[in-house]
Amino acid sequence: MVTKLTLTIEGEVIQSAKKYAQEQGRSLSDVVETYLKTLSDSSKEYGIPSKKISGLRGVIKLSKDFDYKAELGRILHKKFSK
């Protein structure tokens, strides 16, 4: 069953995601659905992440004041504003 979902997301993120989806020849809905499936599949039992995700734990060490959202925004902006 397909159900409509309304999300509130920053405009810049939406535009970048639409561009990514178009470059991949996919709809934005498909990209989001695939991502959500990946997240939910990785935590089906007791919140334990998949091997793909858990294999990334501890790969890098970040300072305690690292701002993940700010860094992600900077990287996405740089990547998709070309």
C-alpha cells in the first residue's frame, strides 16, 4: 500500500536531493523510500544496526564539539552547488 507522507525539510536540502535523484534517474520519493528501508532494515531486531552500519563505528574519532549537521550541510552544499 502506498501512502502519502508530508515532511518538513530545509529548502536547500530538498533542492540538493531532487538534483541527486534526477542524476540517478530516480524519483525523490524512491530515494527517500530506499533510505528509510535501509534504516529500518538495519534495526529490525533490538535496534541493532546492520553489518554495513556497525562496521563504520569507531572508524574516525571526532572532537566533542564537532557539529555533524553543520558539516553535512557544508559538504552537501559544496557537492550539489556545482
